[in-house]
Amino acid sequence: GQNIDQPTEMTATEGAIVQINCTYQTSGFNGLFWYQQHAGEAPTFLSYNVLDGLEEKGRFSSFLSRSKGYSYLLLKELQMKDSASYLCAVRAHTGGFKTIFGAGTRLFVKA
Amino acid sequence: DGGITQSPKYLFRKEGQNVTLSCEQNLNHDAMYWYRQDPGQGLRLIYYSQIVNDFQKGDIAEGYSVSREKKESFPLTVTSAQKNPTAFYLCASSTAGGGRAEAFFGQGTRLTVV
């Protein structure tokens, strides 16, 4: 089966940098996604990693280490609108491709 | 504009009744998914389909049923066998197979049992 762990909550200050970690265990690994979800809304795609290393996209970066089953999402120059849940998701091929989500990390950005 | 549409946005159901949630996409995606989200929780996979006329159970399929008669549509029925159906239900679609198959989500249906 699959197992994905993320911290439940984090708090950071506007303008700062925050790193949200994700560890996973899965067979048939086929990529890792990060999604942002504001309360009451649908998740929206942030990033995708399938090879080891860092992917940068504006204020958001995501890192993957497949050997360690580890990823992180780095948010720079935090803004109040970044207050949301951040979901780590793993795509796996186990008799068909499916995407499994972690429980999410709620990020609170304070002034 | 291409997208994925869920309806209704809010749904109330009496105990013991079946109810069907609609999900339609015009993104030409082969794969479609249903997730359930409880307050303060992540998404749990109910059912997924990689191609028309085929679907697989996810982690919490008991008390739910689906069909995939058309590529564009993947309705979810919440049956009376589902003991705790009150939740936020999200439908998603993606390209099938490996690679960057990011999920595109509908706006969700909030189901409440009264």
C-alpha cells in the first residue's frame, strides 16, 4: 500500500520562507505532486517531481529524493494569501495508475 | 473553456436514501477519480477509472458505486450502505498512464445527511 506523512499545521510570518516536508512509502512510484487547497475549495496543482532534485517555479520550489522517499515544498516571500492547506500526493502504478494524497499541511501566514 | 464540472454544489440526503453525484469533463482525459474529504483531513480515494467501461476500487469504496459509460462522465452513487456519508466529495480527471498526469478537480459537492 501507500503511506504519506506531512506535518498537520505550520505557522510562518509574511515575507518569510517556509518548508513543508513530505515522506512517503509506495511501490510503483511514478511521480510526486504538490497541490494547494484553500478552505472549501478544490485543490489546485502547484508542482510535479519525478526525478531527484529541485524544481523551481516562481516563489514555489519542490524537491524530491526518491531513495529517501522524501519531498519538500518551499514557499518564499510568503504572502497572506498563501494561507491554505498544502497536499502532497504520490502517483503510483499498482495494477493501474492512481494518485494518493496525504492528509495535508495547514499553513497559517501571520502578519 | 475546458474543465470539469460537478453538480450539485450542495446536496442533502435523508438517511436510507441513495444519491448520485454528477461529474462531467471536457478535457478529453481518459482517467477520472472520486475522492472524499472530511473536515481537516486529506483526500481519500473512493474509485478511479483509467478508461471507459472500466473502474477500480480505491481505499474506501464500501457503500459507493460508480459507472463509466462515457469518457466525459463518471457519476458516483452514495448508497444507503455508506454509514457516514456526510463529507465533501471531489471529482478529478487526468491523462492516463505515467508521466506528469496532474489532476484537475471539479469544485466539489458537499453532501449532508439529514
